[in-house]
Amino acid sequence: MNLLLGVLAVVPLFLIWYALSNGPLAALGWTRPEPTENDGMLIWWLLAAVTFGGFASIWGMVNVWARRRVAVPGSRYWPACVAASLVPFCLILLR
């Protein structure tokens, strides 16, 4: 289930990465900003926050519902859910 949610997470995670790599990480010199990005970063931060907030609320509700039905301690359940949700993004990022 979290792998499928991870496929949906690609969009908000990409938006967050785009906003970070063109904003604060570029200011620190850790990444190169997009040369054609001259409209400002406010719209990207707003778009990333809204999409990530919507995804996080759906992900949280689904996993709270699923957590009640499994006999796994929470200290192992939540890190496994986060790791499984990040797998599709990492596969695309490394490709």
C-alpha cells in the first residue's frame, strides 16, 4: 500500500526538491539554480506546501487506519512506511 502511495508521492517530493534546489540550496552553493527560473520562488513554495500537505494527510489517514489492523509495534511500523513510500521517488531520482 505504501509503495502505491509512494508513486503518488513523486509529485510533491519533486516540487519540494525543485523549490529547495532553486532556493536555499542554490544560495548556499550546494546546487545550481535553474537558469530560466526568474519568477521567484513563492509560487513554487506554495504549490509544494499544498501538494505535500494534501498527500501527507491522505498518507497519514491511510496508515493510521492500517496501523490498527497489524500487530507490529509503532517504532517499527512508521519507519517502514516512510521507507516504502520513498522507494519510487528514489528509484526515479537515481535513474
